[in-house]
Amino acid sequence: MHKYVIMGPQGSGKGTQAGMLARGFGLVHISVGDIFRWHVQNRTKLGTRVQRYMNEGRLVPDEMVAEIVKWRLEIHDWRHGFVLDGFPRNAAQTEFFLENYDIDAVIAIELPEPIAIERIQSRRLCSSCGLDYNLIQLRPHVPSICDNCGGRLVTRADDTPEAIRTRLAEYREKTQPILDLLSEKELIVRVDGTPTPPDVVQAEIRRRLGLGKAGTDASEPKPLAEVTR
Ligand code: AMP
């Protein structure tokens, strides 16, 4: 059983790295941002409550986040463990997390802000299947069209210049300080997020966590809809 948290500023590739790690070792990738995006897309009550925060790049209030994390971890579909992506993001969430859950390590992906901004601005998302693209490294074969399903590629609603600035400031002011707290508990594994392609960062994460080459990346993660039903 492996229980990991992955953290990093927007654009650091934490979602990509979490997905690779999860697929490689049969872990469940739990992305708090993806769960919120699912609620927004499906116009649930929670979705309407969180949409404004997300579009502005602000953190969603802690009670709603704690509720979602608790709900998701109570679905015990993570027999081999999980990679929790995007939680905790501030001191209150860290306290709640450390009180309630045991984890093996926190992977902190480090990336200078100018590179993060460049990467976020080049990010595209399939409006149909949700696959991520990056116009620097992971271009679609046909511009603006998803290789996987033919869907239209769009920019994330919170990838506007103002929202990017707000999200990076939120990370710097609220999330960065909790890394020190987690460091004191010797849970942190800091990894440089600048190398490309993503496999290089993934290999370093696995090396630092003491995980062998082991897993295969072949199995696809479950669509969120299957776990939100
Ligand atoms: P992400 O996909 O991780 O970039 O998250 C997208 C957005 O979801 C963030 O900008 C926040 O508005 C919201 N969000 C995700 N995780 C959290 C969290 N732990 N605390 C507060 N808001 C969050």
C-alpha cells in the first residue's frame, strides 16, 4: 500500500506526474481539482458554489474541500493506495489532513514561476474526453483537435492571465509555507520539475520514493464519472 500526496505550483505537471505514478503502481489518482471541475461541468449544487472561486483562481473554502476529500477517500477503491493531487493547499487543510490520514510521502514538484506561467499558457484540454495537451511538448497531431476522441481542444476556464497570477500567488502565500511544516515531519520529497519530457521527472520521483521500475503505464485511469456516481 502506497499513500502519497503530490504538490506543486500550477503548471508544474503535478497532475501528469500523479497520473503516471498511479498507473505505474495500480494506485488511484485523486485530483481534487478534477472532482471540482466534474461538479462544475455537470452543474451540481457544489459545482455552482465552487465555480466562481475556481474561475478566479482562488482557493475553494476549506469546509467544501474537506468534505470532498473525506467523501472521496471513503470510497475504498484504493486497495493498493492513492496519489492525492491538489490537497492540502493551506495550513488548515494540512492540519485536517495530518489529523485524519497517514501518508507515506509528500512529493513536492518545484518549478520557477516564469516557467510555470509559460507552461500554463500553453496548456489545452479536450472539451470532450478531458485529455491534457501542452503546445510546447504534447501537441495534438491536428491543431486544436484531440488525438484520442476528435473533441475540440479548449483553454481551461481558470487559465486566464489574472487567474494564473492569483493561483500562483495563492500557492506562494498559502501552500509553500506548509511544505516547511511537512518537512519537519520528514515527509517531503522535493523534485525538480523543470526537466522535459515528463518521464525524466517521473523517473526521479520513483527513484526518490525508493520505488523500482516496476509498474506498467498501460492501464487507463477510470473516468471521474464512474466514481462520482
Ligand atoms: P487544480 O486542478 O489542482 O489546479 O485545481 C483547480 C482549482 O480547484 C484551484 O485553483 C482551486 O480553485 C480549486 N482547488 C483544488 N484543490 C483545492 C484545495 N485543496 N483547496 C482549495 N481549492 C482547491
